Amino acid sequence: MLAKPMRLLTTAVHEISHALACWITGGQVEAIEVYTNEGGVTRFRGGCRCLINCAGYLGEAFWGMMFVLLSGGRLTSTFAASGLIVALLISLCYSPNRVLVALNIFYAIVTLAFILVEWYVITPILMYVTLLYGVFFGTYAIVDIFDHLVIRSNPQSDAYAAYEESGGCCYPRCVGVTWLMIAVLFQMIGIWLALILMSDECGDDGWFECIFHSKFDLDLLEFDWWPDDWDLFDQ
């Protein structure tokens, strides 16, 4: 029951990533749609098509990495969750279909509810929700790239579009393998940095001080995977 809604949310993130790349490269987004068969489409004009084509699957992987990374703290997880809400609501301004409307409103409300619960009822909970989002985004990115672009070669896929934009110099499956390696690398970086930021060695250090100056030695057996105490009704 959980997998289907999260799968559709990942598809929405995929299409929003296309739209974001279109905006960054000076294009105009006309419509964003998600379908119940777990597919989606972003209609646009202008922009750099090479970057826009890459942004879908790699966007899933990138945001998966960022959500895993930001799940390590209360403020950072709130920032990530708030950013997701804003992105979901903005995408409703671009001719969404009914599925996308229902999906985005549902997840915007649910995510906002977790933010309120985190700050006014029980903590930590939002960090685990943010981590859940990140794991789903990153995992689905890897699975989708492998299944849709490496195992199969669909003329309607993003990899095939990237192949055509490159003038045929890189075959669709080669594009898929490249994206797969990048997606796996993103997840490894996200997990590693998240463990560093949650380690005792970081203490009250800032992000940059912790990441670039910490002598972090990962011990999976000694790592505190679950807090000893839940801070109930934190005021």
C-alpha cells in the first residue's frame, strides 16, 4: 500500500526535475502530468534539451541523496520537507492532470502534518520521514534506470532522447549505464555524509567543518542507529 503512492511521488519528482532544468536553462514549462501507470510527462518549449533530458532520472537520484543527507537534523529535515511542499504546490500551476493534483495535495498535507507534529508534538519523527523520502527517491531512481534504460531501450525514453540530441554519438543503453553509475554514486555520497553528520564527532560543528575537518571512522556495530530517548511533547 505504501509503495504505490511513493512510486507516484517519485514520478512527480522526476517530472518536476525536468521542469526545473527547463527553467534553469531558459525554457518554458507548459504542462506537468503524472499517470496512474507510474508514468509521466513534462511538456516544455525552449531550454537546453540535453540537460532537460538528463534531469529526470538523475533528478530523482540527486533529490534522494539530498533528502538522505538533510534527514540528519531537525532544521535540515524541516527545510527539505518544506522545499518538497513548495515544489509540489508550484507544479500545480502548470496544467496538471487529476492524478497530479490529487497526489501533490495529498503529500503536501501529509508532509506539512509531519512538520507540525515534529515541532509541536513529538520529536524526532520528521527526520525519519525525510529519510524515508530520500531512500524511496534514490532507490526508485536506480531501479528505474536499470529497468527502463539498461535492460530495455525504449524510443520514448529520456535516454533515447539524449541519444538523439547528442547526434547519435552515445547509444541509449550507454546513456542508461552512465546515469546508473551516477545515481549509485549519489546514493553512496548521501549515505556517507549523513552518517558523518549524525556521528558524535561532529558535535555542534557546522556542516562544512564537520565534513571537511572531521576524522570520521565509521563503525557499523557501534553506530547509534536509533535514539535512546524520544523527546515527547517538546516545548
